[in-house]
Amino acid sequence: MAGGSKNNNVLIIVHIVLFCTCLAVANSVEFNFPAVFNLGDSNSDTGELTVGLGFQLVPPYGQNYFKTPNGRACDGRLIVDFLMDALDLPFLNAYLDSLGLPNFRKGCNFAAAGSTILPATASSICPFSFGIQVSQFLKFKARALELLSGKGRKFDKYVPSEDIFEKGLYMFDIGQNDLAGAFYSKTLDQVLASIPTILLEFESGIKRLYDEGARYFWIHNTGPLGCLAQNVAKFGTDPSKLDELGCVSGHNQAVKTFNLQLHALCSKLQGQYPDSNVTYVDIFTIKSNLIANYSRYGFEQPIMACCGYGGPPLNYDSRVTCGNTKTFNGTTITAKGCNDSSEYINWDGIHYTETANQYVASQILTGKYSDPPFSDRMPFLLKLKF
């Protein structure tokens, strides 16, 4: 009962924030996107990697909203799911998911867990790096228009038209794995030095999409990597490496530098393409504020994983992932879920819980963490369903 009460309090706070947001922006010019095309990593992957590589997440993934694992690295919905709800659009189907009656008329999701902006290598977790995702989109668009050009109109309700591709919103949430992975083999200075190269690759992908008619770009920056239990467990064993919140300082310093340069790139792109709309969204500040003030928003654990092994303070063991059982030296260990995930910000040591994702989405929708802020150029008519 106590956990349920806390969850209700969080939901009430979120609903109040969203209601106030609706009042603030609903009077702006109505702005409806007919579709969303999303590129990214596990923060917004709705099943791409599990389908693409043919593996299955196991319970308790998906336990809250979907009641079963569904390709999302979460106990329920992701930030992108809540944003789709706010735009009054259906959840995005993964590009490679051909089962379950997928409908791509109102968008498609190319995001894949483990993906990087830089091209994947033989040792990469995920082969679907940013450039590949852009190429997948271009193939998707070409094939959709080819189907629509045939006789009859039998594909009209399943794939987007040329007009929808032009008016759709192109969302991006990627870069976390480039930075997090680099720390396993590079010093902080080396990681910082690699950022311009990473962003050149990102810029190249954006230009390819622009040349194909994309005009509305929605770009998330990277959250506080140093506050993820996985990174604290690996790189935070020396207390001097941690900040006042218990996060790894070096990781967050790299993220801040990446975000600063990404913000500058967004401004550059807006100047280069005056007929486009480039919106930069400050996820780092939203998540950092949540972690710093977790109890204010009804959470009890800001860093410790809900689903993991080892108990406090991190409940994270890199040898066994959420929901799995492994045997080491004759001892069997299982990474189990906590009793009430709504009390936790972190789900599995790397990703956020549904409740935390819902809070982050509510803050995004206030418009004040975006550049430009939501205004008559980028307003939303929020149709709240969650």
C-alpha cells in the first residue's frame, strides 16, 4: 500500500505539471505532426535490437504497462512512448519488427539498444549505428513511396505518404553509448578529444535526412551517465571520483562537454537550414534535477537499481543482468526485480523506470528545457491520455 500511495503521488504531480503545460501552450498555434520517425539507442528502442538480433528480454522487463517483455529496456513505457501519447499518436513500431500487424503510417522507430553515433565495429554490442539507422530510414521511405505508387490504394493506411515524410517529426536520442563505452579504453582527456568526431558523424546523418526532405528535428542531449549504477560500480570505487550526489564526476564532465557541443551544432544546423526547425532538448538538466531532488518527487532510490543483484548501495552486478540467473564457482545468483519499481529512478543499472520516464517526459513537455522553448514556432496541442 505504501508503494502504491507513493506511485499515486508521483502520478498526481506529473498530471498537474502536464495540465499546467496544456494551459500554457494550448493557446498557441495548433501544431500537429502526422508522424514521428525516431532514431536512437536503448533510451527509445521499442524492440529493434531484440528483433534484429533475434533474442528475448525476460521478465521482469515490461512488467508494469505491457505485462510482458516487449523489447523495451524498462519495466514499462519509455520517454518516447509518453511523448507519442502527448502528440496523440500511437506507440512506434520498430522498423525490423514484421509481426504483430505493424502499421507505419504514423511513424517508425529505428532506434536500437546499444547503438552508437560512430560506425559500429566488430566488437560493438549493436550493429545498427546512427549511419545505418539513417540508411534504414532512406530505404524505408523509398520502399513506402514505391508501394504507394502502385495500382490501387491498398497500402495507403499502412505506410506514410510523401507529404507525411515532409511534415513528420524526426526525433533523436543517441550518443550515450559513444561516451560510456569510450571510458573502458580511454582517459577522460581522450574521451573529450573524441567528441568533435562523434558530432561530425551525427551532423552528416542529419544532413542526409534534410536532403531527403526532413524539416522538423527534435534532438535530445545525453543524460548524466555518471549517475547510472553500472558506471558507479565500475568507475566509482574510489570515493574521490564521485560528486556530491554519488555520481562519477568524469563521466558527467564528458557528458556536459558533449551536450555543449551538440547544442552549438543544433544552432549551426538551424542557421544552415532556415526552412527547418531544430529543437534541442536538455535531458541532462531534467534527469540531474530528478536525481538531486528525488524524494521531492516521491522516489526513494536515486541511483540504486530496482532490478539487479547485490543489494545496497547499487544492487548492480555486471556478471548477471536483470531477470537472469548465472552460476559462478558453484554459487547461483539471480538478478531480481524490486517490490515497487515506482520508488526507483533506475530500473536495471543502465535504464530508467517507467515512473522516472514519465516524469522526464512531463518536464520535456513544459517546453522550458528546449531551445528554442515551445513558442508560436514550436507549440504542441497536448491531448493527454496518460
